[in-house]
Amino acid sequence: MGVERVSESVWSLEVAEHLITPGKFLFGGCGLGAGIVALEAATERPTVWAAAQYLSYAPLGSTMRIEVTTAVQGRQTTQARATGWVDDREILTVNAALGRGTLSDTGVWVTPPEVPVPDHCPPRRIPDLMRNSIFEFIEARIALGRTYEQLDGEPGDRCSALWCRVPGHLEPSAATLAIFGDFLSGAVSHPVGHRILGRSLDNTLRTVQLAPTEWVLCDMRMHALVDGYAQGICFLWSEEGILLATASQSVSAKAWNP
């Protein structure tokens, strides 16, 4: 991702083309991912959950400074936050809990949708509006739902799914999953039936377990769209059906206007 340590509690991120939205500013999931990288390095503990609130934009070519503050450090859990700045302008705040428990009982009580394997799914076509952005650096295939061309104004299913991968990355990190989870903002179009542009107001990632996988299934389930704001959840699965994490967010939605 390009997060570099500057001092004991400060990191930096160059906002390059592979990290930006079509609007030429830092993609929300990349901001959350950068905060997670800094928090995990500072605390030397894995992410349990992390939530980002987006306050302003970090434009292409800028450098975001990430400052980490450890609020509480317990025997198993550390509570900390990372704040991103461009010059004196606050861009985002990431609050997180990091650690690992000792309870031996385990269980996963949700199941992945039945979808074709990645090789049998069509590539997600990138509209011209979305080029020269992060969407050209992450490979995505449509596992469930309609393509942009198939959105005909008729309301559809609230559930959709994408297979996603970063070419060459076989072991997803919490930071990578945070980026994939932010694809949920584009899933509002499916139940509405026409193209919607979504801007993340917040992102939350809850990690379950990290398992090696080339592709990650983003199992996206929208809950509501009212007064221009949408909410939903994304279950992130490995190719073997292992639940890696869940991601949720609030989205400011508006009609697509090329």
C-alpha cells in the first residue's frame, strides 16, 4: 500500500493513482487500510475491529500523515486510534481494538452464497468514469448480481457479490480486506435498479480469521436506502468458504451523472 514509518508514532502515505477514487482523492477503504497498517505496527497486535470516519479528502499527489495514539493497552486488547492529516487538515480518524483472546470455543454461524468459482465469472467492466483509479488495480469478477449495462431501472435483489483480488497477493491482510469491504458502496445500484454513485461516510472492519486465498468473495447485502443514505454489510470469504471478516458502512448516495 505504501505506508512508511516516519517516527515511533507517525506514518506517511503517498496518495498515488492506485489508491484513489474516480474523483481523484484517497479511496475510503485505502484510508482505513492505511490506518490499520499503522495501528498494527504501533501496537504489535492484530486487528479485532477498526472503524474509519471520513472528514475530508486527501487528493491525488498529496501526502497523508498518520498519527497513532494508544489509549488503553491491556493484557489481551489494545484500544488505539490513528488520525490522518494532509498538512493541517484532518482527513480521517480510525478507532480500533487490537489483540487476540485465549478462549478455545469457536464457531462461524453464517454461510457463503452459492456462486461460481472466479474463473467462471465475467470480469467487472470498468466504466470510463472509473478509469485511472483504484478500480484498474484490483481485479474483480461478478459472482452475483447485474452488470452496469444490465441495470434497466427495475429494482433488483439487495444481495450481490464480487470476487476480488490484488494480483500477486495470496495472503490477505486486515488492510487488504478493508479495501475490498469498501466495494460495498457500489452495491446500492443493484436493489435500486439504476446506477448510483456512493461515497463512504464510514467503514468498519471486523476480522474473523486470516487464511491464505488468491480471491476474496465480497458477499454484499444492502439493508436500506432512505433520504439519500444507504447502509449495508459485506461478508468477506476465502475461496474455500472461510469467513475472513465482515465490513459495514454508511453511504451517501446520489444518481449517476456521467
